[in-house]
Amino acid sequence: MVQEILLALVFLAALAYIGKIIYRSIKPKNGVCDKGCASCNAIDFKKLEQQIKKDRERVG
């Protein structure tokens, strides 16, 4: 009985560790993707808004 409980705890710890690794690989750090491939949809909305304002000023 004690061995089964210990085995279950080790199994749950391993699942938590693997989940943590997967979560860290998916989640961008500081809201910006550090891979540089633009595959994570990390968008800098402030920079985008500034670019739109500059484009409007040039056109209008």
C-alpha cells in the first residue's frame, strides 16, 4: 500500500514537471517571443499603434 502511494506521488511529480516544461516552451517571456520567427502571435500593440499614427500623418 505504501509503495503504491509513493509510486503515485512520483508519477504525479513527473507529470507536473513535464507540464511545466511544456508550459514554459509555449508561453512567451515578457509578452515577447524570443525565437524571432513570429510564430507565436506576440504583437506589440503600442508599436503597432505608433506606426498607424505615423502612416496617417504621412497620408493626411
